[in-house]
Amino acid sequence: MLKSIDIIVPVYNEEKTLEAVIKRLEEAEFCFLEKRIIFVDDASCDNSSKILSKYKNHTVISHEKNLGKGAAVATGIKNASADIVVIQDADLEYNPNDYSRLLPLLINDEADVVYGSRLKDNSCKKSFMFLSLFANKFLTALTNILYGTKLTDMETCYKAFKRECIKDFEIKAKKFEFEPEITAKIVKNKLRLKEVPVSYNARKYKEGKKVGAKDALQAIFTLFYYRFFD
């Protein structure tokens, strides 16, 4: 029986939204699982580290130098010990209450991994920037072609895992190629993967970090690499 959850929050220069995200995470129920929040500070150079230092009741792990989101998530997974592991960005694009849609599939043993899709019911399309939506749809379609999946949102942040199923994965990704890498390994290990719809409130480019052309090319390379060479 699954009783506990670790929430991994990669943080890099998120001083504007970090405290609001912490408040949301503290208030969210996560299906009444015993929860621990693990912040991975990826060498922030704003006030994010100072903000995190105030929250003694949460786990904070700090990188000495900036390694990228993928590396931060990998650090979180290595330090996780709960039955379920989920990922939460340190901005306000995703609502932690939506995890209540993903977790029952794990708790009821209907899946090993659940993705929170922003596009499954098409209601969040208007939140995307045009180029972001195009890139997301292209990368998801490429994933489906290469791996025989039927995903609608491979690039989503909201991913929930049974820790036992992924604890031995060696995550090599440093940046945004984490999403295609973890997806490839989930499929190749024949884990039961399902999607449920979640809400989404996208930041504009001027408001924060966004995946760029180099990241998209790296994601394409990663998908092909794990399909044919790993």
C-alpha cells in the first residue's frame, strides 16, 4: 500500500514565485499521503536560496554550481525515499491540487507512472505560446512514432511515479532533455504509463525561462538516442 509522497521542486532563480509555490504545496492534500517537499536549489543567484533557508521543515539540497533542471530533478530522485515521487516547478504554471487527479491511478495500482497532460482535453491550448505549443506537439508526436505510445503531452512537468519503478534509472539529462529521457526509459522498461488532464497557466517569455530551439534539438536527439542506441 502506498502511503507517502516526495515532492521534488527544482529551483533556479524563482524568487518572485517561490513562496507562493511553497504555500500551495503546503496546503495541497496530495490524496492524504504523508508528504515531504524536497527543494533542489540549482545554484540560484537571486534570493531563492535565502527564501528556502527560512523553511526548516522542508528538505533543501543545494548544487554548488548550476547544472540544469534535469540534473536538479535527478538529484531529487536520488534523495527520495517515499512510495511515490512527483515533480513540481517552482513557478505558478501548474496547480499542485491537480496532483489529486494523478495519484489515485498509482494508489489503486492502475499505473506505475502518470503524466498530467495539459492537452488531453484541449482546454489549456490557449495558455501556450504558439511556438511552445508547436514544439510540444511535435516532440510528443515524435515520441509516439518512435516508442509506439499514445501520449498527448510528453513535455509536461507533472509526472508522478512509483519510486520503486524508477529508483534504479540512471538519469543522464542535465537540462530540459530530462522529459524525453525519462519517457524513453519508462516505455523501454514496460512500465504502465497513463495520462490525465491538468490545468496550466503558462508564463510569457518575458516572465521566465522557456524551452528554446537548442532545447528542442536536444530533445529530438535524446529521443532518437534512447530509441536506437541505448
